[in-house]
Amino acid sequence: MTEQEIYAILANALENLFEIAPERIKPEADLFTDLEIDSIDAIDLIDYIKRQTGHKLQAEDFRSVRTVADVIQAVMNKAKQADNA
């Protein structure tokens, strides 16, 4: 998967699951302060990403995630680990 594909999946989730306006979804947007995602929303987001990409982010993977770009990078890292396994 490319970064663009992951971004599209993430943007779709943020728009449809959390009703966030598309213009607010930018790589530098902070999930918690800018997009108002709480810990329960984060779990839903992790589940959605797993269903769409086949890569499950663990809670510990999500602890260091702050921005949309961080989520994309976390999914890319999971994909690389899966490819190397």
C-alpha cells in the first residue's frame, strides 16, 4: 500500500465515522486537538484501519501517534513488518 492509499482510507474514516469536514483533514492535523478524536474514537479508528488494510495497529503503536501523518507512518511500518515476516 502507498501512503496515498492509506491517507485515502484514513480520510474516509475520519469523514464518515467521525463526521470531520474534509478540509480539516491534513497530514499535520493533530488527531486529538485539531480533529477532536478521543480514546474511544481511536479504538474505532484502529479497527477501521485493520478492516481496510489488513494491518492491525496495537494500542502501543497508537500511543506515539499524534497527527494524521503519524497514523499513515504507523500503518506503513506495520505493512513493512508484515512484508519482512
